[in-house]
Amino acid sequence: MPRMRGVTVVGCGLDSGEALVAAAAHGAAKAAGEDARLFVTAAIGAAAEAEAELTGAALALSTAATPVIAARHAGTQLDPAGLVQQARDAGGDALLVAAAPGGLMAPLTQHYSVRDFARELGMPLVLAARAAGGVTGQLRLAGEAARAAGLPVAAVVLTGWPDPPNRVQLDERELATAIARVPVLTLPDSARSASALADAAARWDVAAWTEATPPAAPAEPTAAAEPVPAPTVLDEYDAWTPHVVGDPRSTPRPKIMDTMLEIVAAEGPMTATRAYSLYNRAAGGKKLTSIAKAPLSSAVYWLAREEQLTLTREADIPWQADDVIRLPDQPPVRVRELGPRTLDEVPLDEIAELVKLLRGAPDMKRAILSTYGLVRLTSRADEYLQLAIDLAISN
């Protein structure tokens, strides 16, 4: 999927004003002559209705809570795939200003975060944070979370900026400016209409923000120097906890389906073969034969048909030579620790994303192995990693 042109505005927590920042940036881009579009996933809190009316947010959730909880209290749920598609449709070939509430690491669903949404769009971030004491620490935490995902931060906007600001707010802005290495701007608390927001953001160079890139990788070491370990922190791997299950050849399909859902909920996205192998071993099997695999594959097919699982067929990802399965609210790619997986059980899309995070490593294959805590580069590993590297380059 080609990278979209635009920015994604995310907050540093609840009531960060990311929807208003997005509306202001959208207005500034249009005033600068850009064909700009605005997409706000949801507005949250007491002012949700007013913000939704102003920004055209897809949802207004009045409960001031984590997005997944706010949606639940409103009797609904957020649909990650739908939101990503709506954002892409809204952007098209234009400059897109997108926004998502709750904070960068806030769950939109149990298995899908705002960061996952931003990662799928692939645009630079604008961090919004309420102008208050301690805001610099919040910005640094959000910046670290962004960097771990390979998402560049293009600008910071302090929202609710009063006239006049107090001494603490001025000092926090000064400190944030010294640390952030990107523009640190303010959005007046009085800007509450589309025209007022656009006026307040008149000098924001939104077009330049769209060109932001992740920080440069360390310089390549000389031949005599020791290799520099990749400064990459991966998400933890949540492994399925095995328990006794029925023989797949004789267990009713609904029971197999329940267990397959457990496995994928813990470890998805994952290759179908790993999921089948986990079930088979829990059932006492040693080798995954075609006879044992057939009922497991059938269970996954039915789960996908009932939309309880998302099944990506091998034909659609020929580089993988396997199906990939996940829950509908899990992101398509999660860059995680190796965990109990063998290297060839890691989906190639996942390794390809790791390649992007390790950009500039002098020996990419060794850097990947080191990040996963592996040492030996076998011929099989070499071939598999080359597929992932080629995939990263092609994307």
C-alpha cells in the first residue's frame, strides 16, 4: 500500500485536543492552497458532540474514558479496519489530516491501539498535549512510543493555550522546544470555530510536516569497530497457554473453533501453520499430518466465514507460502519479540516492518537475528530473511 501524504494527530492522553488540532491543521493547509481533507475517528468527552459537529468526527463518545471503553458505554464499538479504510477514502490523492483520540498507546479495541491506526496510515505524527505542568514528560513518552514504531514526529501542539499563559506553561513550552527538535506550537483556548482554528494555525507549515522522516540511523561503523546493536525495543510476545484439547480428527468443529479463537487472540497475527501446530501439540500430536490439519483448517475457514477471524489466503500473500490469521480487531502487523516462535513462524510482513525499524544497519540479517536474540544464520534463515528484506524494499 503506497504511503499516504498527510499527518496523523494524536494526543498524549484524554482531553488533549487532538481533534481541534487536526481541524486547525486542515484549515491551515487549505489556506495554503492544498487540497486537504480531514478525518477524525472519534471525539471523546463532555464536548464530544460539539467537537464532532466542528470536525466531522465519525463518532461522538460522551464518556471520558479510553476509546474502547467510551465506545462500549455508548453501546457501540470501533472498527479498526473500517476506520483505516474511511481515512484512506477521505484522503485519496489529497493531503490528509487524520486524528484519533485517547493517546498514542490508547486501545481503540482490546487488541488495536491508536498507534496501530497511525502505523497503518503511515503518515508522520503531530503530538497534541494540554498546556499544563508536566506536559514535557508526556510528550517524551509519546515520542518514545512513536520512535519504537518507526513513526516520525513532525510537530508538537500545546492545546488550551491561555491569554496570558502562566509562568509554568511558558517554562514547559521552552523546555519542550529545547528537547523536541521539532516545532512546538500553541493552539489558543479561545479557538472554537473552524475559522478561528484556521486563523490560529495560519503559520503552521503543514505541507512540510508531511515530509518528516524518522531520525537518522547511527553512522555505519568502520571496519575495525565493533557492530553497533540495533536500538530497537519490540512489543512483548503474548504466547498462548496450552491446555488439553480434543484430538482434531474426532473433536466437534465448534470446540475446535473455540480453541483456535483462543490461540489467535493470544498470538495473532500468525501463520495458520503455527496455529494448527499449537493445537495439534496440545492434543498430544507430534507431527502435523494432513489428516490432523484438515479439521483445523476447516475450523479456521468457518471462523473466517462467520467474521470471527480475518483470514488472509496464501494466494494473496504468495511470499509467505502460508495463510495468515488474526482477530478482526488485531492490526495486520505487530512487531514483537520472537517469543516461543521459530524464525520461520514469524510472518514475513512482521519481519519486513522490523527491517524498516533497523534501517541503515550495516548487516541487516545479523541485526534482525540480534534483535530476536538469535545467533546462527543458517541457510534456511538466510533465505527467509532475504524474502523479508525484499518485501520491505518493495513496500
